[in-house]
Amino acid sequence: MGGVMGPPGSDGRFGGFGGTFVPESLVPACHELDEAFRAAWADGGFRSELSQILAEFGGRPTPVTECRRLSERLGVRLLLKREDLAHTGSHKINNVVGQTLLAARMGKRRLVAETGAGQHGVASATAAALFGLECVVYMGAVDVERQELNVFRMELLGAEVRPVRSGSRTLKDAVNEALRDWVASVGTTHYCLGSVMGPHPYPWMVREMQRVVGDEARLQCRQLLAGADPDWVVACVGGGSNAAGTFAGFADTPARLVGVEAAGGAAITRGVPGVLHGMKSYLLQDEVGQILEAHSVSAGLDYPGVGPEHAHLATSGRARYETAADAEVLDAFRLLSQTEGIIPALESAHALAWVVRQAGHDIPRGDTVLVTLSGRGDKDVAQVRDLWR
Ligand SMILES: *Cc1c(COP(=O)(O)O)cnc(C)c1O
């Protein structure tokens, strides 16, 4: 394996985690994707085309914002990497544009994607529309009902949403269904997976497609901090893609890296090693190995597993993982709105909640803290209003 956050080992492992735990029928597809990604990522033409699309369509680079009022209140210097300002309102656009460009290069005409709350489905449908590809999004039947507006968004963008009625009828089952579709249609179809999870090469490929967040932020911080790096780099962790992309930019600096999970979906903090969706990682499981449902106020963090590289970063000690509970997340959601004029996604508010709790405690007064604001909170305001009523 390369240095900290280099490429995985030849077996697709980050330390003892990751790998390619798929049925035999999917092994050639994973292999083909691995080779295609390696070639594309080494090709300057592909990389510059991707950068250009992310600039003119995706709104990159996103700024780093100095939070003056909230910093004064917390006694630490707080900077936000503003993925909420990217097209479609979160970091997800970086990954889907990258994978869709790769799919087109591989001659694939069709995308399949899984979605839980709908954010990755909407982003995939967006990228498919941009490239003129057919797009099918698998979504648990329970989520289809809970997220009608996102279902309509995907359909508006030209995608077909297929409700999944197996298992718990949520995200975990949607991933299984998308994998099944991919096995059956691999000649024409690319599976656009939404986070740093699944079988190799996905955890590595998605992290590389999200590292633009960390690479930009590192340069922007150095400009703001007279050449220095932040003392702390903090991001929320669902599957772990915004955190992995952010951490990749700072892995070789002295910055302390902190991933914040939802207390009700804390695969690293409360999970055990196991195999799910083609990877070995930490999972929420009961004593007999049944996968448990994750529960959080933020649907985007409701995944019972976590990307394998995070399992490795936790085990090796390069990053630490903490949790935030719903109540403090809602407080942070309001606090950022009222002190900085930025309504954060509930997912991102987990990272903020940990900083609010630890400022002046684990985080010494005067330290500089970069938080990745993974998305904007417009999608969450109706839910929060109903909770506070
Ligand atoms: C999907 C999503 C997340 C969680 O996904 P990661 O892969 O952990 O980044 C976090 N924040 C926002 C705004 C999201 O849409």
C-alpha cells in the first residue's frame, strides 16, 4: 500500500479492510472498472476534462469561508469548506460527474445508482442528463414514500426511479438491487455508487473523485493561514466520501483528522468488522450477524456500514471518529444559521456539533478548525420545522 491515503493494496485492501467480496459473476465487472479507472486517472486529458466540467457546470472551486461570529463565540478559528455551494447543493456532484465521464469513456450508455434519502439519486440523474445517458435509480420503497420530492426531481431530470420492496426496503436493499442490475447488464451499464464503499475499486475511486475537496481546501487554507495548515480537519461520515476526500488533502500534514458519525449510525464507533455490499468494514450488526438499521435525524447518515478506508484510518490511528446526537445536531443547525447566515445540511451539522461541543475542551482555544460543510440545508428545513413545532 502507498503512504497514508495512497492507493489500496493490489487486492483492493486498506490494511485489513476493503477487498472485493462479490459473486463470481461480478468479478470481471469490478476488474474492468478498476482498469478503466486507473487508465483514466493517469490520463491528463481525462483529468482536465473532468476539472473543466466541475468548474463550468459544478461550480468549483467552492470557497473556504472564515466564520467570524461563530469563531468568536467558540474561541477557536472556524473555517468552512463550502460544498453546499456546489451544483445540486453538496459534494456528491464531484463523484457523479467523475463516474459518468468514466462511464462514457468506457462506452456505457446506461447508469444505475442506489439512493437512500435521494441526494445521490438526484446527483446521478443530473450527471446522466448532462451526458445524455439513460439512468435508473434504485430506492427503497420506504424511502420513496418519505422522499417524494426527490423522486419527482429525479423523474424531472429524466431518470427512472425503481422502488425496492425487499428486506427493510431502505438504502441497504437499494444497493443490493443496483448490484443485481449491474451483474445482469454490465455490457451496457455502469453502476454509479454513491460513497467510498462497496467492492474495490469503488472506495478508492470515489475517494479520488472527492479529493478535489481536500486539495482545494488545503491550498485555500494555506492562503488564509500564511502558509500553515489547520490544526483540525473535521467532516461528517455516512459512507464517508466527503470525509475521505477532505482527509486526502491533509493526510500528509500535521492536521488532526476527525470523522463525525451520527450517534444512531455509528458503524466505526459502535460497529464490528463484517462483510456487506462487497467490502469488509465496520458494520452495525447484532450478535448473529444480522445487519441493523441505522437511525438518525439526517437520512444521509443512515447507512449501517462505513467505507473500508475509514475503518483502516481508525485502526491505524491517523484519523479519529466521534459521534454527534440528534439534539446537539439540531442546535448546531440553528447556531450556524443564526451566527453565519448559512443553513447547513443536517449531515454537515454533525461535524459542527462535535466542534461546538469540543471547542475549549479537546480542541484548545485559539486552534484553527476546518470543517467540511458537505451540503446545504434547504432539503432539511421542512423536517426541522416539524420537529420543532
Ligand atoms: C450524502 C451526504 C452525506 C453522507 O455521505 P458521505 O459519503 O459520508 O459524504 C453527507 N452530507 C451530505 C450533504 C450528503 O448529501
